[in-house]
Amino acid sequence: MDAPKPFDNYKTDVAHIGKSVLVKGELSGSEDLYLDGEVEGNIQLRDHSLIVGPHGRVRANIQARDVVVHGKVDGNIRGTERVELKKSAVLVGDISTQRIIVEDGAFFKGAVDIQKETSKPEGKREMAMAAAASFSPAASGSATSGTSTSSAQGSVVDKKS
Amino acid sequence: MSSVAHSLFRLFRGAPAAEADVRAEAPRISRRSSGLHEFTRALAGQQELRILDLGMTSPINIGHFTELGHKVYTEDVLSASGDHSMVMATENGKPMYDVPRFLAENLVFEKELFDAVLCWDIPDYMPEAFVKPMVERFHSVMKPGAILLAYFHTRDAGPDAPSYRYHVVGQDMLELHAGARFRLQRVFNNRHIENLFRDFASLKFFLARDNVREVLVVR
């Protein structure tokens, strides 16, 4: 039996935009989306998740509940609950979210604004940061995504204040 | 300005920004920093400050400062300065850099935005042409009274002093992560540093044991 391919599970559970697809304009929906293609314009998923796959190229502002970036994003990301930059991510734009996870090796040029949670009465702010133990050349500022397989995640800090 | 800048710098190498080996599995070194201690003290008790981290993207730094309630801006200007497309031409074997383009594409913020800047040792590794314009840009984007922390190698560090990523892990503790691909371009003595930051209000020097001078600059 063939081993499952990465991200195959997303194809059945969520809407999927393949890597050959180019979308120009406003992209909105009320279901989770896995995006491995190219989008120019605006992405609005409100209470749903967006995963920008490793081939994903986004030139748009993004608003979703959770945003996970493996590919490239040029635009601002507002993730009402969580934003996660994987080690291959290249983001030029600002992040506004309650919880952020950045893997070592991710390239990020912009601002991080942590929003306080409004749903929890005690107002606890949860924030997690992931850091890898090894250096990845993706952080060198190259426009290409980092593909260093040696950049395994080495430590995770999950702090609650 | 160029002639002044030339007099400030002493190049270790003929080819600026020559690439060193990438050390994929470089160890992390803990290091105490008096400059960081002063930097931390200056920010203590304040929230929602705007902090600019100019090193390579550091998840640890983002976590550290956002947890303190600050807004963090991160921009890897050293890598941007090493982009080969920033070299317009070569004259007598020396690269001519596109400084206006560098400034148009990097450190583009509104005036007097930042309360604190982490410059690390970027000026030591950056091509000469960008250093003074970059410091002038710092002056314009920092608020009056804002602070900047920078590190400068002394001559004793030698030309092969490794470049590090700096992760803030405590009030006065850093974790240094070797593996970046830059080579030391020059050393600044105290007078050079004072000239470089002459438009700023004050400078405070801390001499460390590892051939690094730490400088806390107040705008």
C-alpha cells in the first residue's frame, strides 16, 4: 500500500485549491481551505482555517480564524485565534492574532500584534512560540523558501500569562 | 558623506559580505549582556511599546517581547543588504551598492515610531555603503528618548569572528546561535561609533570579555 502523501487528508476535509490554480480577486468562504495555488486580492474565511501550502503564493490580506503558512504570503494576516509560520514560510506583512507560533527558519518581515482574548473572562493570553535547535538558511532573507531538512523543531515554549 | 564614511571604516576584507560556511547544526551559546540588562531596565514597567528587531527572524525574541505586552517588528536588514541585486556595478574591483534602493525597500516606517531598536552587531557585517544611511534611518524612525542596543567587535575579535543570531532569553541573558553566513567587514573604535551615532542624545559603552563592545544609544 502506498504511504499517504502529505496534506492528502486536507483534500477530503477541507476545500482545496491546487498549485496550478490562480485566483485574482476576493476569495471568501465558510469552510476551511487548503491553498496550494496562487491568490492575488483578498482572502476572508471568517471563522474558518486557512492553510497556505508549500506551493502557495498569496499576495493578499488574509482574515481567518486560524492561519498556517508553509509557502509565501505578501500581505497582512489577521488570525482571530492563531497564526502559525512553518519553517518554510516567507511572510512579508503584519500579523495580528491571539496566539502565534513561529518555527525557526521562517522568514518574517513585519509586525506582530498580539490581541488579547475576548472570549475568556479572565482574559488570559496564551501564546506559543516554536523554535528549532538548528539554523535554517530560509532565515537568510532569500526570496525562496527554506527547505533545510535539518531544521527540526527543537523546542516549544507554550506560555500562559 | 561618502568620504566621511570611508574614513570611519577599516575593511578586513576586500570583498564585502563574502559568504562564510552555513553551519547547519551550530550550537547555541548562552551569554550575559550588560547592554541588554540596561535595555531591559529602560523598558521595565511599560507596555505596548514598539520594538524593532533587526536580526534574522527570531521566534524567541518575538515571544519574549510580545509576552511583555509589546508590539514587535522584525526585519532582517543584514540579509537584505547582502542581496546580490543590491550591487549596481563594480568599480576597481569594489562593488557599488544601490543605497537609495536599499532604503526604499528596507526600514520603511513612519517617523518616530519605535521605542526601542535591537540592532545587534549588524553594522559590523553589513557592506560599508549601507551603514551610515541605515543609522540615519534609525534616527528618523525612533522616538525621542528611544533606545537602541548595538554590539561592535573590537580589533581583537579578528576577521573570522562568527556572526550570530541573538535570542533574548532573560533580562540580561542572550542565546547566541551561530550559523549565519556573514563575515566581519570592519571594526569600529569608540570614536567611530560616536561619530556614527552623533545625531543621537547619548551613548553608553559596556566592554565585554568576548571582544565585543555593547553600546546603548539614546535617541
